[in-house]
Amino acid sequence: MFDTHCHLNFGTFDGKVDKVVDEAKKVGVDEIVIPGTDVSTSKKAVEIAEKYKGVYAAVGIHPHHVFEIFQNNRSSATQIFQKTNKTEKFSFASDLKSIEKLLNNGKVVAIGEIGIDRHIYQKTKYPDYKIEEEFVELQKIVLIEQIKLAHKYKKSLIFHNREAKKDFLEILNSHQSLIISHSAVFHCCEPDFELFKYAKDHRMFIGVDGDITYYKEKPFDFAQGKQEFIKTVPLDMLVLETDSPFLNPEPNRSKEGGTKNEPKNIPIIAEFVAKLKGVSVDEVAKRTTENARKLFKI
């Protein structure tokens, strides 16, 4: 099996990566992709990937962490809002160069996770975090530049979208020529049929995580809930991901003193998807692994 999204580069796993990878392999999770969220975690993802067979890295700047760039460029906020797109004027040009250097490493299979995010985070290292339109415009610029890098270096894309579907799809539509078929995934995809249609029409994959086990029904604007949503997604579009250390699946999530999520929990997600779709766990494991290898060109 393949965990296509696991943050072994986060502090939660410091000093524990050997054990986590070993336990994952014991339950048949032989391949893992570790996405970066900024320059430092991207470098760490590469360092970890280089140590283990079957472990790969993605590198990129997460939209949440574009806030630090935005804070450092508030004097240029008007220019950003007017979409001058002159990246050399902003401090993130050096960040992009650092990301680009990592793309030459053979263990780097994707750029990610990247995207647009309008969610108001209650827990964040940025004390003054808030969503301003100038900040979202800068997120768009950083996203576009990273899509260009993926195209230039023939890397896959791990997309993050949270409460920003309109902005997100506008960027994808205007840069679709840079995105190769079967080379992008909607990470932890919202149960949204417009996103599903876009992914289907453009031959993208949809990531399914442990939160599939949380709800019997969770209504959204035009979706009946995560479980009903995944029922409609063809198996040949799905990839499995834990988003470790987050989104611990049930029953682990409800256990008193429960642990953080790990790649070894991929079989729980696979079993749940199998029940939803009325197929065998082996079929889900086989098909989603094939999809992941196609996605990352492995």
C-alpha cells in the first residue's frame, strides 16, 4: 500500500521516524510521500526520503505559510493586490529558489503541498493571522510560480484547497496547460462535486484520508458528506493518504490517550473505503497503489 501524504518531517516524529517507517512496512505500507510545507520542512522531507527505500519527498510552500511572506512584504501589499506578479520584488523569490534547488534530487517526486487557503486557523504560529484579500492574492502568486516549477521539472502536484474553491479553480483553469494528466492530486479533497467534476475532467486524483471514518453524514453546500462523496468517486481516481500526524482514523481517534496518526493506519482507511464501495480490501489496496505510482511516476 501507498501513503501518498504523510508529514514525517514534522516535529511530532522527531526521533521516531525509524520506528514509524518500520511499523508501516510491517502492515504492508511500503511506499510513502512526505510533503513539505515551507523551505525547512521541504529540506527535511528530502533528508528523510534519502534514508529509506520506498520513501519519497514533495517540496513546496503551503498557502498557510505564505502568511510569513505576506507579513514581511506588507509595504508592498498594494502592488500584490494589483497582481503585478513581479516576484523579484518580494522575499519569497529566495524561497522559490530554495525549493527549485531541491527538485534536482531523485527522491523528490512532486511539488506540494501547495494551494489556496481561506480558513481561519485557531492554532497557528502566526499570532496576527487573518485572511485579507492581499494575503490571498499573494497565495495565488506563490501557487502559480510553483505550478510553473512543476511543469519545468516535470514533477507532480499535491494541491491543498481549504474554503477557497472559487479562487483555487480559477488558478487551475488559467494554468491548466501547465498541468499534465494524471500528475496532480486534490489532497484531502473536500466533499464537493464541482471539485470532483474538475478532477475527473482533467484526469486528476482525489486523496482520501482518515476523516472518511468520522461521519455518517456531514452536509456541505452540494455534497451529502464525505462518505457519500467517496462512494461516487471511481476507484481509479482515488489515492490513500493519512496526512499524519493529523486526521487519525476511527477507532484510534476516540481512544483515551490516543496516539497521533501514522502511515501504519493506511489499512484502516483502505478497509473503510472497501466497505463503502462494496469491494475487497485487496482490490482497494491494489488499485490505489497503482494510482499513486502513476501519479508520482514511480
